[in-house]
Amino acid sequence: MLRERLARNRGGEEGFSWRGVEVSRIEGFSDAVFAFAVTLLVVSLEVPRTFDELLSTLRGVVAFALCFALLYSVWHEHYKFSRRYGLWDDAVAARLNAALLFIVLLYVYPLKFLFTYLSDVLLGFSTTVRLPSGAVVETIRNDQIPLLMVIYGAGFIALQTVFVLLYLRAYSMRETLQLNA
């Protein structure tokens, strides 16, 4: 009894009964997908062979930190939903969760690209890249920036839409979940 009451009150949400106490297979899979998404943020970095390469690699720390913070906030919202409602046995919620995970994985590279570009601009770093052929090119042309922002915005809206749909699903099951004001 005490263990159940403590589990339901975790998370600092006074008066909110947590229904999803045990980690489900879907939550475990979701956590693995979020971990993989964070890995994708880092995996493109090669181990530096020279000090200059190390300094060049460290340029990406700000962009990585911003991307990590955004992914963490999405993961945390997913965690709270899981604990609040524990709906992963519901087919609709499970499909919405799959859509959320798909968007997260699809969103990782545009997110990293955007924040790498913005941190380079804000910190005064070069926004050019040397290709293996030796040619130097801009990472993005000025006429491409609006489309980059559309891609970023579309990903953000898609994530938020899935969360709205998840919460609407929980609300539609308010009788079953015994939700109250």
C-alpha cells in the first residue's frame, strides 16, 4: 500500500495519481529510441587525431547541448504522460507513440543542422565546410534558411500535435482512467 502510494506521488505532481508505475515494453523501447536519437547527434563526430581537430570538434558542443536539451524535454514529456496515464496497452496510444518516435528520429538531423549553424553564426565560427575533394562550400545559402526554418517548425508542430493527440486520447478515456478535476 505504501509503496503504491509513493509511486503514484513521484514526480512532484501533488494530487495527481500516477497510473503507469511499472515500465512497459513500449516505454523501454521508447527510451531506447530516445537514446539512439541522442547517439545520432554525436555519432557523426570522428575522434580527433590532432589538437586542431579537437578544437574544431569542440565547436559543436553548444549545438549538441541545445539539441540534447530539446530531446530531453520531449523525453521528459513522454515520461510524464507514461506515468500519468499508463495507456500503452491501448492500441491508439501505442500507435501515437510510434508516430512520436518516428518524428523524433526524423527530426534529429535537421535539429542538429539548425543548431550547429546558429551556434556557428552566434559564436563567430566559419559556416563553410571543406569537402573530401578539397573544395570549400557554405553549409547553407541565405536563400535556403527560410526552408530550414520551415523544416524545423514542421518537426516541432508534428511533435506537439502527437502530444496533443495523446492527451486527447487520455481525456477520451477519462472514465476508464477515473480522471477527475
